[in-house]
Amino acid sequence: MLKLIFCFLINLLNHTNILASNTSSLSIASIGSVLKKSERIIGIHFFNPAPLMPLVEIIPSVQTSEATLTLSKALIDSWCKVTVLTKDTPGFIVNRVARPFYGEALRIYEEGIADFATIDWAMTTLGGFKMGPFTLMDYIGNDVNYAVTESVFEAFYYDPRFKPSFTQKRHAEAGFLGRKSGRGYYNYAEGVELPKAKEDLVLGQQIFERIIVMLINEAFDALFLNVASREAIDLAMTKGVNYPKGLLQWADEIGLEKVLNKLEELFTEYGEDRYRPNPLLKRKVREMQGVNK
């Protein structure tokens, strides 16, 4: 459908117009493949709500001309937005790097380690995130969040790091979409009291550490594969999804060796590729230096 729309639009516009898609996960190259002048296609991804969120990911495809990229960036910059340049890869920066925030939280719940409220408490109180993963998924909508996860999983050739959760799928299938439907992981009906978290500091720290090292590993993978620069990755996560600090900066503060040790502990325990440490992280630990050196 999107390709048909762009085919229709190209015939209405003059030769200087830019054709931009606000997609959060679709291939810009694929969208542009139907255009006679595909050098005019580019991804310009705003974050919801667009008037309030400062970040815009700019995604040139393999067809995009330098002139299209330069003009697009200058235009968005003139709107006082924060722009980051990213490769045309699944999820770009934010929707790729953020997947463990949801996926690992769901996995922790499915293992019976903690309930929704306790995981949310750990990530907000101990981690400093503005919203816990289940509160955020309810805000985004379980149908939308699940669809993005499924799309990224498929686009990465079913890499287990991005494997969707049956818990989220069943919530979406049941119509428990979150705030917009009145019920998601929490019940938002009037008069219903939200469940209390188990405020156990030891348990909370274990939850936080497991999720944060998975996020850091994904940020390292984006850096390793040149999806974006270190600065762009950290800026995208702080300005696009309001993380308390950039993940690569956070890695240096925690200590790269500690991050690697936790990932290797998870990989040894579960034997699943979702926990495999990124080669760049392992290399940096071997070199005994921070990621920015």
C-alpha cells in the first residue's frame, strides 16, 4: 500500500520535492524501489507525540542522494528538532536498541521472577526510567508494540535477541491493548487500584541489572555494525525515549567488564543466543578501555 501511495505522489510533485516516510521500521530502500527517481526517497522518523518529542531519526536509503539528505536534515534542524543519522536497517536506532527494555522485562515475568508492578518499580526507582516497561507498553499499545517487535524479529532473520513474547501476543489478542482499551498489563477502569510492587531491593537490583546489560549489548551491536555513531545512539535513546542517560555512557559508568560478566553469566545459564555478548564489547574489555577511547 505504501509503495502505491508513493507511486501516486511522484506523479503529482515537481522534480525538486522530497518524498519522505515516517515509518518506524519499514525498509526505506524497499519503499523507494518503485520510484523512477528513487534518489528523492528518505526516512524521516518522528517520535510520538511529535510536537513534544525532540528527536527525529533521518534515514537515507542506498538510493538517497546526498542533496536529498542535506536538504532534509537542514529542514528538520530548522524546526529546532534533534536529528540523528542512522542506517536503513530494521528499527533504525531507537526501535532496535530499545527492544530488550520490553523483551527482557517480559521474559523475567514469564519466568516467574517478578510481576509487572515489581519490574516497573525496579526500572523506575532503581534505574531512573520515567516509565517501567509494562506501563510504557500499555501507553504505546500492546498491539502496536507487539507488531513492531514482530517486524524487527522477522527483518533480522529471526535473530533470537528480538524474539516476541507470547505474553504480549495473548494480551493483544485478548484486546488488552493498554490505556486506550482500558486494560493492558494493568486495569485502568475507574475505581480499580493498581497492584503494589514488591519493593525488595535485592530483587529489584537483579531485575535492573539484567535489563540494562541487555540494552547496553544492543547499543554496542548498533555501534559495532555502524548503524549510527556513538553520539547518535546515546542521543537517540535520551531524546527519543527519555532514557535517563545514553546506554554507551551508562556502560562506561557501570564498567564494561561488569557488563560483559553479567551477559556471560546469562549466556552460560540459558545457552541462548539472545544473551550472546557483542564482539565490540568483548574487544573493549580485552583492551581495558572505555567505549569512547
